[in-house]
Amino acid sequence: MPEGYDAPVGTHSVVIDIAPFDAPAEAAYAEQRALLEAASAPIGGNDMLIAVQALATDRAVVTVIERDFTKVVGLKVENRLR
């Protein structure tokens, strides 16, 4: 078991910036959904929301499951385990 895995809840804290799902994210969603549907390459709904939020805020998606995210045009995808 990794060190700290059994630590009590609340002993590890990180501040996370929560970006609003606003007009730029909505526009990115519409554009990407149309592109993916035209290419017959849909991705899951939650992955799509994550992807377009990253696009709209010019951020990368960090994941070990790259398959669906690499279908999104212009999205930066990082796998830090490779």
C-alpha cells in the first residue's frame, strides 16, 4: 500500500481551480461534437465535457486513458506515466 494511503480523510488537501462551463466551453462542445459525429468517432459524454473545458481554457487533459481524448481536435493530452 502506498505511503499515506491509509491517512485520515482531510490530511491531504489540494486547492483546485473550478472553471465555469461558460459560452466558450459551450461553443467548443458544439464544434467538437459535430466534428466527432461527422467522423463517426463519438466519445463519452463526461469525457467530452472534460475535453471541451480544457480546450476552452487552453489547458491540457492529463490522463492515462488517452484513446478518446486524442480524437478531440486541438486538445492537448498528457500521459505522465509514460
